[in-house]
Amino acid sequence: MTYVAPSHRAHSRFIVLGIESSCDETGASVLRDKGDLLSNVISSQVDIHALTGGVVPEVASRHHLEQVNAVVAEALSQAGVGFGDIDAVAVANRPGLLGALLVGVSAAKAIAFGLDIPLIGVHHIEAHIYANFLTNPNAPLPAICLVASGGHTEIFLIRDHGQYEVLGRTRDDAAGEAFDKCARVIGLGYPGGIEIDRRAKHGDSTAISLPRAYLTRDSLDFSFSGLKTAVLNLAKSELGNHPIEDWCASIQEAIVDVLVKKTIMAAHTHEIRSVMAAGGVAANSSLQARLREACEANGMSLVIPAPLFCTDNAAMVACAGAYRFANNLIDDLSLDTFPSEPLALASR
Ligand code: KG4
Ligand code: ZN
């Protein structure tokens, strides 16, 4: 429920504390106004979940609980501010692992209640998109934004701040899931995306022929399950016949080709000249380079966050929260958590 408490209206200068705990990173960040980043602290659980080859939700919640207070304290300390300096607290409350979200939301509620400051619930995918405004506050709108993460692959038309239209989405696996599942098939650890990126730099992307699913000619939807099956089948007989670097480069190119072509196609179809990218997969070096080339060749502007702001972090939550705070879009202490909620429906 969004309400505007007159005593809590945003003044022209303000400080927002952002908290992120939707999956396996506990993050806290302090942002002054909409774009002056004072700190961005991330405690990653990657090493813990690598032991099980993926995120175990119960384990993730437990570690968030152990880390959240220290991460918030560290973010304040690095920013050189105290609790008393914060004007609002923003927290990712949807979508994500319920138990994990609950930890961040409970911490944010305690801080908001204790300090009597506004609480702002932020959609995790909206936060990923706002990493672009953190990167460039003047990023032109309307824009086409590719969001590709471990759980999401969507193309959005962003008409204005807070106004999203889904133009296309994956029909099965997310792009990050495809990276991670293919990585596992070829014997790499979790999470595989970053490892594929690293090794692909020394591989030949034409070495192994892999499918690209474009679906119908003008479809902006994605499908990555066929790629995963193809890698699984081919690897049974061919894994040892090619250097692992060639597998990585071939898998990466098969995913990146489709992501880039459909993003540019969406921009052409909707006559948009501004492109953005967000989510963990947007950290991929080949995707960043290919999107740059494609935007340049098509006369489009591109904003793409640095890798640290593509993968899960609290700075993006603080930034999305700051825009909401500036527009007096604040919540109350009944703020709930939701495991899944489409962004277009969630935007207010
Ligand atoms: O956005 P994110 O950090 O968390 C979610 O909200 O899901 O995205 C995580 C996903 C994982 O699948 C991970 O393998 C992938 O992003 N990823 C990458 C790279 N860095 C992270 N995929 C390809 N190349 C990378 N450099
Ligand atoms: Zn994410």
C-alpha cells in the first residue's frame, strides 16, 4: 500500500539506505539523492552455494540473517554517515526467495520503525533497470531494456520512469540459467556464467555448432531450453574433442547472438533509439561488446552498467528507491514479500 505521509515528503537533498537480499547476495548501499553513491557493500554466498551446485533457499536465508546487520553497519561506515542521517530505507521485497527476501525486509522495517523514516519496497527487476540510471542519470527515455539474469529474461519498453511494458520474455529457461546449466554440463562449477565468460576469451566461438531459437520471425520472446538439450547431447560424445574454452565461446555466442538481435529488433520495431541492459548476464563481456557494436552500427545510444552493478547489489535498490522517494511513493510497515510478481503489473 503506497501512501504519502506529509512529514515524510522527500526534500530536495536526501540519503537513502538500500538493502538487497532476494537471492544469494546480502547487500547494503548508501546513496545521496538519486545518483551520488556513497557506499555499496555486498556479502556473497557464492562459495557456500558452490558446494551444492546451486542456491539452497534455507541456507541462503540463514546466511542473510547472519550477515545483514554487519553489512548495513559497514555500508553506513564506508559512507561516513550514521543511522540518524538516513532519510528513507529502500528494500527489494519482490520477486525472489521468500525466506531470503524476508530477512532484508525485516531489517528494513526495523530501521524504518526505529528511526521513524519512510520504508520503500522495490521490485528487484526494477532495481536492476535502475542500475542504468545510477550509471547515467540522463539515460534517454523512452528506451528498450534487455533484462537478463538468473531467473529472468525480458525485453522492456520503458516509456518513462516507472512505466514498463513487456515486449518479450523467455518461454522456458532464463539466459543466466542457460549459462549456468550449460556450464554444469561441460564440468564447470557454480555459478557458471562468469566462468564461461572468463574461459570464452581464449576459445573459438565457431568450433561447436549450437542452435539459436529465434522462434517466429518477428517474435521478441526467447527460448533457451533447446540450447541446453543440444549441449547435453553433444557433450556426451564430443566433450573431450574440443578444448573447454571452445565450448565456452560457442555456448556464450549462441546465447549472446539471440539476446543482441532481439534487443536491437525491439528497438527498430518500436522506433526507439535508446537501449539499456540489466541483470547478471548483462555483466557478460561479449554481450557488453556486441551490444555496443550493434547500437553504434544502428545509430542507437547504449547505457550498460559496469559488471558490479549488473549482478545483484544494493546500490540499484537504493537508486530505484530514491526515484520513488522523490515522487513520494512510499510504503508502510505492512510491506509484504512476494516470490513472483511481473514488473509491468507491479509498477505503480
Ligand atoms: O542478476 P543476478 O546477479 O541474480 C539474479 O537476479 O538472478 O544474475 C545471476 C546470473 C547467474 O545465472 C550468473 O551465472 C549470471 O547472472 N552471470 C553471468 C555473468 N555474471 C553473472 N552470465 C554470463 N556472463 C557473466 N559475466
Ligand atoms: Zn537479480
